Amino acid sequence: MSVEYDAIIDAVSRWYGDHARDLPWRGAHVSPWAVMVSEFMLQQTPVARVLPVFEAWLERWPEPSSLASATTGDAVRMWGKLGYPRRALRLHAAAVEITGRHRGVVPEDLTALKALPGVGDYTAAAVAAFAFGRRVAVVDTNVRRVVHRSVLGAADAGRSTTKADFALVEAMLPTDATSAARASIALMELGALVCTAKDPRCADCPLVEDCAWVHAGRPAYDGPARRIQRFAGTDRQVRGLLMDVLRASDCAVEKAALDVVWSDEAQRGRALQGLLDDGLAVRREDGRYALPG
């Protein structure tokens, strides 16, 4: 780690010690399973929405084996309105794999983590670092933004994570594994709370004096225009409305109960077929619909 990087990491880590949020998936007492559950839930979902579902989930399924013994329908119902409910199916599948192949213990090895259903490079790195204190580059949108601004002087990190992003964060990490894991979560927290995409609070940032972006006059983002994802009127909205009906019922429902949620028959049919194809809903022999399992 260079002297420049050392100063950045030291400043961010000290800041984290004073400003870290008290979240239930952080701390030495938190199990690797709890860390994994949080990482699945936090994908594209704000902390405030995740908190109540996370706590209820861990109370019901405190270990991978307890979730593995439940049905996929139980997992989807418990997922509630977090969005992207296929994550619930993947988390359930990961619990089954951990229970069967790893004797109910979340693996520490990166390769074994990546082999689990629904666990990609980021999630594997996050679990390895935050649950096991491993020295591994954890690179999410927040980390990329902090690093690109403070080191590269860019307003934004671009649309997707690159190999160069991983290499840069890896180079910045302390050699000591415990310090590296703390640095990873500190960079992430700084990006979430201070070095935000819109209206960054530079005056409150521990890196403001040495930030390359600030020194450059905080130039505006000049990359490709970002595509704004709309929700109203999309198939995703219709899928959510259909899922609301299925989750709210303790038994299978008639198709008529689903038909009333959206007037466009073609779009409604397309959304329902998508749920069936994704394994989020099933059609019974009597023509009624229900959650899986």
C-alpha cells in the first residue's frame, strides 16, 4: 500500500470508528449466515427497508439449516415487498447447498462461496471480508464512487465495476486482514453517508483535504447519460401486484383474484407467465395459483 493510499485508508477508518451506523449485521457477534442474509437483501434495496425484514428473517431462520427445511414459498412470502423476489429463491437455494454440502456452515473460502446459488463476486467478497475478516477487495457502487473521486478525480465511477476497480481497491487495502476488512466497510459507509451520488457532503468528509476530485474543482460527470429506470406501468410493477395477492393468501387463489389487479390483459398475462417461469408462482391442477412449494 502506497503512502497516498495509506493516508486515505487511515482517514476513512478513523472516520468509520466515529460515524458507523449500528446495524444488526455488523459486529464480532454476528454470524456469517446473518452477514450473508444481509448481503442478499441489500442488493438494490435501501437499509431502511431491509432492517425489519432482516430481523424477522433471522428470528425465524437463524441458521441455514432452518431456512433449508422451509419451502421456497415460505421464503418468498417472508421476503415481503423487498423487491426482486428471485433473491429469496436464491437465498433458499444457497441455504440448501450450505446445509447439504457444508454441514450447515457458511464456507469461508472464496471459491466455495462463489459456487453457492445467487452468490457472485461481490457477495462472496463481502461475506469473506465482513463475516470472516479476510483481506479481499469488496467493490460496490459506494466504494467505487469514493475511490474514483478521492484517487482518480472523477465525479462518478461509471455504470459497472471493472477489473481496474478491483485492482485499485485491492492495492489500497492494508496488508493486515483485519485492517483490510475494516477499510472495506469504512469505504462503503463513507460512500453511503457522505460521498453520495447526489449532493455529497464534502465538508464532512475525512478525505476532503486530499481528494483529487475536490482539488480538480469537483468537475461534473461527463460520461454516457444514465438511463433512468421507470417503475410505473412496467411488467415489474404488475408482477409485484400479482405477488401481493399470492403472498396475502394462505391458500391457492382463483385466476379472477389476479385478473383484478391490472386492466391490461396482455401485460398481466405476460407478467404472470414470468412469475411461473421464474419459479415464484405455480399453477395447480385445478387452475388456481399459489406461491411455490
